Amino acid sequence: MKYKDYYEILGVAREAGADDIKKAYRKLAHMYHPDVTKDPAGEEKFKEIQEAYATLKDPEKRTAYDQLGRRAPGESFEPPPDWQEFYHTDTSFSDVDLADLLAAFAGARGAGGAGGTRGARRPRHGQDIEASVPVTLEQLHDGAEIEVSLNLPQADAQGLAHHAPKTFRVTIPKGAADGQRLRLAGKGGPGLHGGQPGDLYIVLKLEPHALYRVSGRDLYLDLPLTPSEAVLGATVEVPTPRGRVELKIAPGTASGRQLRLGGRGMPAPGGGNGDLYAVVRIEVPKTPSERERALYAELAQASNFNPRTHLR
């Protein structure tokens, strides 16, 4: 089945009210009416406009349409299992038009009359909704409470389907992971005919961090060293999510070496922590002083070290 975006066809927002939908329909229907339009594709557009309006003007059909989810126009998709079970006897929807599916829903609203399908008024569970929410590494490391604001489908007192903004307080557990789904029971799409609402799933999306790269429970940090620190050894301060620590640099440390700080990574839900790896990057001064230049020149004359002998 191919998805049709009825809101886009009418040029209205998904949370538009009945009056806005009617106004948009009347304007477009007049513009593309076969007796008026000079557009070669006008007749086909007129049919699409009629089809879109027939669905969005009907509160129950609009709710059912919204429960199919939002996709790109023309995208192939299969309706949710409850649609397949309730509104169609065939298990394949490949040759079914979206308008036909919604027309079957309209028939199902009747009290078992001609054209109706079984279970016309039985309660239907609402759509489960998934929303991606950006979070910081610190929020995953320490746990946090955040506010999440979303536009979600709901039905008003007259049963008219629309989208409305809702705000939730969401608790991120300590040690949560990138991509983890948090379930808010009953906060999803509205049910039909008294059915229970669906669930809302918050998917945690880790934002890039200025210092750390994440791999599972381990963290990676670029650690710049001066040439003298790498050659002679040193003790340097390294930031970690739990505070700064001192790290001993052994003499002769090469660029690219990974220095492990055990247990300084991300916490795991069952206890324990990953590790933090400081990746050595040797940096040179971009604007050395006269004294530094003289000392580097003296070192170059005195040193026999050649890192390129393997290229000969």
C-alpha cells in the first residue's frame, strides 16, 4: 500500500481544526475543479483533494488515519496488525488503496449493516508512538529528570482527532545508554470506541560531546602532550565525568598510544563502570619563541633519532 499525506494534499497542519480543513478543501476544490482548471493534472489533483477531505472531515476516520503513522508520500507500508485483523480479511495489503482501507473503516462504524465488517464498535487500542529526544553524556552518566514537549494525536470532547502539544517529565536512569527506549504507559495515541490509549516511547539520542567519544560503556578522550612530556615523561591532569584525575605519562610515550583509566567510563545499570582511554596526541608549538627555536635547532643537531628508517 502507498502512503498518501492527506494533510499535505490539503496544505494544512496535522493539528488543524475542522474549520481550517473545510476552508482549505473549498479553496482547492474550486481551483482544481475539472470545469475550471487548466492544469493538465487538475482532474487527478481534484480526486486527491476529495479523497483527503473525505477522510479528515470525519473524526473517527481521521483518528484511524493518524494511527497509521506519518510517512513520506508514496512510501510503501503495511498497516499495523490490528488494522489487518479488524478491517480487512486478506493478509496482504499490497494491492489495497489507502482510500479503500479507510472506506472499509467507515463501513465498520455501522451496526453490522451492508458493507460492514465484523466487530464494528469493539474497543481499539491506541497507537504506540516513538519520539527521539536529545540527551547529554552527563545526563546519561549521572541520571536526570528532563522535560519533553511533543505534538501528539488526541481526540477532543466531540471525538475530533487533532494534534496538541504535551509536556512530560521523564526520568533518565543513571547509566542509561544511547538509543535506550523509555516507556510512558498510556501516553501514546488515543484509543477508539473506549479502547486503551497506546504507549509513548522516548528514545534517548546522545548528542556529540566536546571531549568524549562513546563506545559501549567506554569513553575515549584525546590527550595532547608536548614533545618534551612525551619524551621525558610527565604527570598531567585528565578530565573524567567524575572529576579530574592525575595520569602518569611514561618516558618515550608515542602518539596514538591509548592510556587506560579503569572504571572512569560510563556506569552500567547492573553496577560497575566502563573505562576511559586517553589517546595521546603530540602537539608542537605553532608560534615558538626565539629561545624555543634555538633549542629545537640545537636538539636537531645533537640528535641521531630518525623515525623514518623503516621507509628506506
